[in-house]
Amino acid sequence: MAKVVKCPVCTKRLMDMLSAKEAELQIKCPKCKKVINVSFLNNQAHGEAV
């Protein structure tokens, strides 16, 4: 089952995550235009605005 990764500022859906062991990436939110650092660790996603 996919988990939804949302923007922590405006709660817009950024992506769906199927599974992730470990990764980090930066995404620019298309709605609020903030840069979001997304961390994946053991199928958990955590996002914070820069």
C-alpha cells in the first residue's frame, strides 16, 4: 500500500511512496513554492520546509 507524502506547509500531496529503505531528497512544492527536504527511513517519510 502506498503512503502519501504531503507538504508540511500547505499539506498538498507531493508524491506517493511505495517503499524506501533510506533516501533523502529535496522537492519544490508546486502550490506554496517552498523547498521541502524529504527523508525516507524504513518505510517512513518525514518532510520539513527549508
